[in-house]
Amino acid sequence: TCDLCHFVVQECDNYLAENMTVTEITTAVNEACKILPIGQQTCTSLVNQFAPQIVQMLVDKADPVIICQALGLCSKTDVPMRVDFGCEMCHLLVSEVDSYLTSGKTESEIVTLVDKVCAAIPVGQEMCTSLVESKLSSMIEMLVAKADSKFICQKLGLCEELELAKAS
């Protein structure tokens, strides 16, 4: 819940910078919640319950970490979400690429489609795009050879063995 709070606060802050109303921010952040790999319902609940308070605190220049603590969603010892979620990002991309391969798309079509996925995700768009540019061909080769996403992401250096052991 703490990580999701930091995500929601960051998203609210981004939309606030675009001079959106609380209602518009709530709608936009709820859309961003739908793209998360996990926790979509919890994210939506947080947005619906706390968006007005979060926006007001951001307008008052409160620190995002303090906002989540003030809302009771993070303790003082919680550390904000790591921006480095290359492992999760890799699994998301491998899953997308695999579904495009299965439906008979060419590599250039896959690049275009995966670029759209990267553009739609709420956080880590640059990381996603650079993964596509640098690793897509390798991903496709390994998927064609029937490798699974855990193996592929570890082989590409985006997941540690420890993370893989926990995931399985």
C-alpha cells in the first residue's frame, strides 16, 4: 500500500502540473492504475478515497513521503518505491511480445505495438523504451526458442536469480 501511495501521489503531482481539476486528476490516475502489473484495485481505491487530500497537500507543497505517512498509508520507516523495476518491466514486455508473436506479428509490427505499451505505462516509460531498443531482438529469439519470461529476464540481466527464486 505504501508503494501504491507513492505512485498515486506522483501521478497526482504530474497531472496537477498540467493544471487539471481534482475530478480530472482522479479520472486520469484511475486510468494509470489499470496499467499497473499488480494492485490495480487497491490503487483505484486509494485514488477514490484520498485524491482530494493528496492534491490539496501537493498544492500546499507537502513532501510526497510525508503525504503517504499523513494518510496512514506508510510508516516512518517505509522507503519510497524504487524507480528501478527493470525486472517487473521485463516480465511485462516479455508477456506482451509473446502475445504479439503468437498472433503472427512481424518484428517491426511488434516494435510499434510495444512502443505503444511503453507510452501508456504510468512510470518508467524511458526504461521501457530503452529495453525495447536494446533487448527486443534477444527477447524474440528466446521466445521463439520457447524460453519463459523468468529465464529471459534473468539472461538479459534484468532480474537477479534471487528475484526469480522468490517469484516461482
